[in-house]
Amino acid sequence: MAKIPVKLVSWEEVVEWTRLLAKKIKESGYKPDIVIAVARGGYVPARLLCDFLGVDNLVSIQSQHWTEAAKMAEKAIIKFQYKIDLTGYKAVLVDDIVDTGESVRLAKEFIEKEWHPTELRTAAMQWISSVAKIKPDYYAIEVKEWIWFQYPWTRLEDITQFIRRIIKEELTGKTNKITIQELTQKFKEWYGIEPPPKYYEEALQNLQQENLIQIQDNTIIIKT
Ligand code: ADE
């Protein structure tokens, strides 16, 4: 069993899930005039929803709760608190996933208070029902057991963070050397997936830049 279960999401799945989300919104009879993306995760699903729903208006709000892959920040915050007037607009607020629900809850509260849309509903591709404090009005997939969805728009960021975490939590102070093959094996044990080759290499380069490791041929030297 993986320590942190990860599902590697493809672009095709994103299109499929967003299409399903659009279908559910249409079938409910709700006709939004504007889509609001929760930055950053909601950007791609929001743009696709605009296409599938035939909506021209797209804005965003940055509500942040998760600072690193699979690591939650203490508190969600709204960054860049600009004000716009959405009086007369029916809006749909879109994020990639509702996990704890804190980012969407906070964004919704801010928008209702400061932007005054006529109506505001929430949508996400995934809803982790076992942990979320809120249920989005629309979701494509209900997830019962917590898992990290590795979406295509955070591939490099996540893979880098996944390796950083193995190094910091398992290797630092215990060993000063590991081969790339051994690290690949650890990656599989931790996350239950093969590291995607192109991203793996670039992630290792990033960590070398950070001075966390040094790569010599096939060996990774862990810096102390
Ligand atoms: N952001 C917050 N929770 C997440 C999860 N479980 N998977 C991917 N991205 C997330």
C-alpha cells in the first residue's frame, strides 16, 4: 500500500470530467452567465466549462489552502482581494477538486459578500465526500477514499514535491547516497505510481538547483 495514494490524471480525463460536469449543470436547468475559476486549480476546468456551456464571461479568484502537493496549509486565504460588480449575473464557481472544501467555501463567502452575484453555485470535477465540509452543487466524480489527484497542470510541481518529501522525511540524516533506481523504487512505495520519466528528470534538476541534492552520474548525493 502506498503511503500517499496518487492517481495520475490525463488531459483526456479532465475533458471527460468537465464535459460531465457541464452536462449535470445543463440538466439541472441552471444557466450561468459567468464562470468564476478558483485559482489556480480551477483554471483549466473553468475554461472547458465555458466552452461546453457556451459561456463568454470568465473571471477568477485566488483562494489558497494547499501550498504543496499533499500538504495542507493552516488556513485558506483569498489573495488579491479585488472587487467587481456581479449584480445581475448568475455565476458558477469552479475548482478542480473539493477536498476539505475550505478553498471553495472561503471563495464563495468572499464573492457573495464583495461581488454580489444574483446567484452563485459551486462545481468541481472531484468531491472527496469523506473529508469535505461542503458538498458542491455540481460534481463529476464522488471520491470516497482520500487520494491525491495528480492533475496535468501541476505535474512538475507535484513530482518535485513528492521527491523532496521522500528526501526530507526518509533519507536526510540516514543516508548520504542513493541511486536513481533506488529512488524510483522509493517513489513507487510512497505514491503507488511510476514517476513520469520526463518530469522525474526535471524534478531532480530542480532539487539540485535548490541544493538539496547533487547528481553524479547515476547517484544522488543528499546534502546535509
Ligand atoms: N488539492 C487539494 N486536495 C487535492 C487532492 N486530493 N488532489 C489534488 N489536488 C488537491
